Amino acid sequence: MVIGLAPNLLIVGAGWVLGMSGWSIAGAALQTLQADKLPEKQRGKVAALTGLMTQVAPVIGIGIAYAVSSSTLLIFLVPGVIGAVLLALFPLIKPEGSSVSLARSGEMTLKSVVSSYGFNARKYPDFGWNWVGRFVFFVGLYFNTTFGTFFYSQRLDLPVREVAGIVATVGMIGVVAAAAGAIVGGFLSDKLQRRRLFVMLAALLFVGGAVAEATAWSLPQIIVGAVLMQLAIAVFATVDQAIIYAILPDRDQAGRYMAVTQFAQKIPSAVAPLIAGVVITIGAVGAEKNYTLLYLVGAAFALIGGLIILLKVKSVR
């Protein structure tokens, strides 16, 4: 509502921060609930279905926004109301009961909250190594997605303003690939009870997609590369989520450790684009940026991230 009514950019920014805060809190709570409740045999399936929804929901959201596009307020307000209503219904469908009788672990203070974001990596090596592997993989991911529009513009020799249609087309195809990857990766990893193998497979698919894009000078090859990378991201995110549920150091503090896990994704989203902006200038000639190097470096990070989880996380097959 704040964004829809904002009279200037500063208020837009404030509304965005408010909205993203609520979205993150709700998403974290849903992930914590899964960590609390899901048995081992369902973790991959539920992570797969959750991943599928994260691909389908934005498409539906765009459709809703387009339907009310005559009003800037409704573009932002209607999807927000739908989300709020569905979240309000969730506790009615899945009641958790009273928490009054639960034992309290101690008083909550600013110091205890801040210190809770640390953990003993030597005591919980699997959780620590998975965090590192996830962090490195997402660095590679953000290397290869940050400058997508400008990459398409340069490789297809088109003005940036004319690339929007191509980006949308590639994005839609990528949604289909990601949905398939989430379902197949999640259900198969449950069926076979093998998680690390699928993480490594995702890393290899990402490398294949990144190499295809790094060497692409035509739209068909760019599409192939993008589809492979979207497939890889979906498989990795789904299966690694199941791994996280299995290796939580303390299930009674699932929320704490799920929050720590989120840093392995959020920090790269902030840092990797800054580094990527430097990488594309290495060996660049004139206005031509070195996207080949950028995508190959991203592939290397993704591969290393997959190898870390494959070789270092021992308590999960």
C-alpha cells in the first residue's frame, strides 16, 4: 500500500523495505515449520513442491498485476492482500496448538539474539560445510544472473531497451525448467535417499549452462544455457533444503539455524554483483564487457560449492 501511494522515490524505498521484511519473516516461518514437522522421507518432496510454487506464483502474480494495471495502487495492493489472506488461513488449516506449556530456553535479550547467529562449526561440521558450499554456489549463481540483460544485449547486438522481450521469453522457459527440476530433484532424492549426489548433479548442470552462455553468440544457445542453469538452480535449492533439514544442529532451535542458513544465500546476493562488476572489466575491449570470463568464473564457483557439499557433508548420503 505504501508503494502504491508513494509520492516520491524515498517513500517507495521505505515501502519496499517494509514489504520485503514481512515477506522474509513469513517465508522464514514457513521454512522453520517444515524443519520442525517434516519426517525424513517427505523432506525432498515438500521442498520440491515448495520450489514449484516459488516458480508458479510469480507468473500468477504478474498476471494479476497485469489485470489491474490501470491502477498503480491495485498493482501493489491486490497481490499483497492475496498473500496476507492466504497466510492468515494457514494456521486454521494447520493448527499448532498452545505454546504456553513449552519450556523456555532463557530470556531474550539483544545480546542473545545477536549471538544466536553464530554456531560452533567444529561441533557441527556438516552444517558448517553445507553453509560454505551453499554460499560458494550462490556466489556463482549471482555472478551469472546479475548482468543478464546487458549480456543479451551485447551478444545479440541489440539495444538494451529491445532486450525486454527476449528476457521475458527466456524467463518463461526457465520457469518451466525450474519447476521440472524442483519436482524431479526433490522426489527422486526422496525415493533414492541420495541427496549429495543430486547437489553435485545440479552443480554440473550449472557448469554446462554457464559454459553454453559464456560461448553463446546466438539466441538458441543462450536459451539452452539459461534453461540448464535454471534447472540446476531448482535441483540444488530443493535438494540442499532437504539436506539442511537433516543436519540441523538442534531441532529445538530450527528457526535460529534456518536464519543462519539464509545468510549463505543473502550475503552472495549483495556481494557477488559488486565483484562481478569488476570481473567483466578484466580483459574488456572498449565497450565490450568480458562476459565470457564472468560466466566461466561463476561456473567454477558453482562447481566448487557442489564439491564441498559432496565431499564434506558426511551424515547425509
